[in-house]
Amino acid sequence: MADDRRTVRETYDAIAEHFARTRAYPWPETETFCADRQVGTALDVGCGNGRNAEVLVEHAERVVGVDASRNLLALARERVPEGSFLQGDASRLPLVDDAVDLAVYVATLHHLPERGLRRRSLDELARVLSPGGEALVSAWSTTHDRFDAPADAEVGFDTHVDWTLPDGETVPRFYHIYAPPEFDADLAASDLTVVRSWRSSGNCYAVVTPSDGERKGP
């Protein structure tokens, strides 16, 4: 698929208010990942309405959220006034190297409309993580029961999933549905090292840390 990040951004600007009302709670995996951690700076990549950033403020002195959607960022600022929220692209994070100690990158990687961008975003995550910092990464996968995909698929597929607004209008949202081996391969090709990975409820998850030594990305 062609790189069309503007369409992805416009989609979430259009559905932001309704999306925020229906996505009120943080991901349980975020809460589990953050448990017993206290850090200086935490980052939420693809922060949306701030539901995961709200968890991070309990575990960090400073929380930064990045999202492409201006409308979702406005809602995040209302929800988490302690946070700093920046409009930006996951494949070009607006932070300096080694800036964050803890990060969550959940339910966002699969919205980048090209594999090169998805891999670049993983390298960007590695770049902004401090040495020894860790991040939680997740993406929708072919193991989800809504998809009729072969169990042994090596690569995933692009699709659109409609969001239905209260007035009945449907807004298509781009997704790349990851095959688990493809998720593993993209992580392996990045500047990240996998601490552990698993599959749950139709998603691929990994806890990652920056790789030691020379970076593999461009």
C-alpha cells in the first residue's frame, strides 16, 4: 500500500470524540507492564485520548504522549493535564536520543500504511529509549477470530475496518494485520532487542529494549 499517513490522521481526527467515549479505559497490558516501575520519563506512542498516558503518570516523573491526530491530542490534554502531548509521526518521533526510560506503543504500529514505515517506527522507538529502557509494543494479528487467515501465515495483510459514528456514518480505518512471524521479523530487523513476546486475544505483544552496539536502522 502507498504511504498515506495523512488519510490515517484525518480518519482519527474525524472520529476522535466518539472514539474517546468508547475507549475510556487503559489497556490491561499497559497496567501490567508498568506495575512496580518508577522512572524519570515515560512515552506513549500513539497516545490517542490519553487512556494509557493516564497510567504512565503514576509511574513517571514526566509523561510525553505523541499522536498524529490533533483532535485526539486535545482530548488527551484534557484527560491528563500532567502530561506533555505532541503532534507527531511514530516513524519520526519528535524527541531527542535516549530521552525516555519507559514507553508504550500499543495498537498503533498496525496503522502505519507501509512496512518500511512500521520498521522505521521501531527504530525510532529504539532511538528515543535510554540504555536499559523498556517498551511494550503491540499490534493486531491474524490470530484474531475476526480474521479468516491461515494459522501458518508468514505475512499479514492490509485491510480497512469501519468505524460507525452515532449518525450511522462509517469511516474506514487502515490496519495492517500482522502474522506473528512477520511481527517477530520486524522486531528482529529493528534496533530493538526482544525481552519477551507473546500472543493474547488476537494481538501480538513484545517487551523490548534498545539493542547494544551499532544500530541496524538507516
